[in-house]
Amino acid sequence: MARHPLSSAFHQRGWLEALNRTYGYEPFVLTTTPPGEPLCNGIVLCRVSSWLTGNRLVSLPFADHADLLLSDPEDYIEMLRWLAEECNRFPYKYVELRPLLIAPDQSNLLRCDRTYSFHELDLTPHIEHLFRRLHKDSIQRKIRRAEKERLLCEEGRSPQLVDDFYRLLLITRRRHQLPPQPRSWFANLLQCMGDNAQIKLVRKQNTPIAAIFTLRHGSSIVYKYGCSDEKFHNLGGMPFLFWQLIQESKASGVKRIDFGRSDLDASGLITFKDRFGTNRRTLTYYRYSKSPSPVASKKWETQAVSQFFSILPNALLSTAGRVLYRHMG
């Protein structure tokens, strides 16, 4: 399915295998393709089983988006009806779809569940034009500061880079009062996705100060995870990292950078992405549920829970993420 025109990094076999290895999710493809023939369409989903948050079908867990790889409206409606029947027949709380593009739901089975901001950067203009579109004070000035500080940027998939990335991730998630993803998730992504998954990290001398985790699919790059040490924010490490990503992606023939989703109330993150000259639009998730009442979206934002995560030692914070994330997909 990764060869379909609407496919993304999240449809790759490596992403699905990493989900299975890390969280035990069972991937499958719903398709009208006859047996024995190459897949030509489908909806890629995972079965998520959880005693804490309930059993459900998700396309796709931890993916910012996962388009329905369909072209025929009749296939679309037929598959939605099958998913609804499957949800009604078995103990699934709901079916969740996360498309960037979606045909009108003529079956009236789906409802809007959550809405996000989605950013992407068109890399087809000349590199000088791309730089001019960067916010002069917040981005261009910080890139120049980083160059003046002689920050060093490196890219790869080594265990040392994973360790450095994960230490920065723990700092960042604690700052945001959230549990971190398991370290095994990133190790599995790198192993299962091969060269399509990369860590890009910036150091001040020998000290890691900022890092991003990217996924490549065809002519697009997905910025999936980012982390930094706030003690060094004045050095401009994160803007410098993104500018390096833009230049290297442009040089290698990449046509766009997917900056991912942002919660609508995350005004600081939305502004940060806007300042790279990205295009912003709405991303909507849809659900079918047995219950006519809305299904509460999972939130880890209560004050008590947030404070709890902010004071945990690193070892316990990492353990909390490892225990909780398999219930959150």
C-alpha cells in the first residue's frame, strides 16, 4: 500500500511493524482487491486492545494522519459499512479514521471527533526564496546566532544518537508535563523503517541541545518528533535544525516537509510552524461509534496528572510512558 499515490510514511510496512513490536497492535488492510492480486486500494488499520481505554480500530495509531487509499466512492461506502458492522459485532468502542483527504460520507456513518491544525512546507521554490519566507526575528536571526555559535549538526541512526535524542525527549516531555514515548518505540522505528527514519541532532561542543526525528516517504519528509534542552534555547538550536532539514531535503529532491498536526489550543507551536513559511490547514479525525453520545478523547492534561509527571525521576517517567502509551494509540 505504500506505493499508492495517497500513501504516506505511516502506511509503510516499517511503521506498522514498529507499532506491532512496541505496542502489540495488530495491523490489517481492508480492501476490495481479489485474493492473489496485488493490493490496489485499502484502508490500513490496527486493532488496539486495552483494558484501560477500550478496544478499537484505528487508522493509524500515533500517525498524524492516514489517508484512505481509495478512488472509487462505492468502495469507500462499502468499507465504511463493513467497519461499522465489525464495530457492532465485536467489543470495539469505536472506529477512528485520520484522513488528510476524505470523500463526502454519503453513508452518514462517521462523525467529526477532533480537529487539529496541519502544516506543510512546499520545497519547490528556490532555496533563497525559502529562506526569505522564514520569520526574520524568530527564525532567521536565530539561525545566524546558531551559525555564530558554531553549533554542530549530525544525522544518523546510531545507538548513541538514540540515547542522546531520548535524553532530550525526557527533558522536553517533563517540561510539557507529559509521559515520554518508550525508548523502544524509536529504536524499533529506526530498525523497521531503515534509512527512511533518521535522527538529526545539534550539539554545542559535545552537549546535545536539540533534536528531531524524521520519516521519509517518496518525495516527502515528515517531521514527527522534536525535543530540546531549554537551557540552550537562546542558541537557536531548533530553528538551525529545521533550516538544515530544509536545505538537505531540497538538495535531495524532496518536494515537501510535513510539519504534522498541532492541537488547536497549542498557539505557541502553531505560531512556531507558521514562521517557517508553511501552509496551514485543518485536519479532522472521524469516528464511528456504537454509542450516539460523543466518545471522550483521551487527555493527559489534568493539573494533578501533569504535576505528577513533572516530578517523577527520569527512570520512573520513562517507565510511566512505557506502561501508558500502549493504551493511547
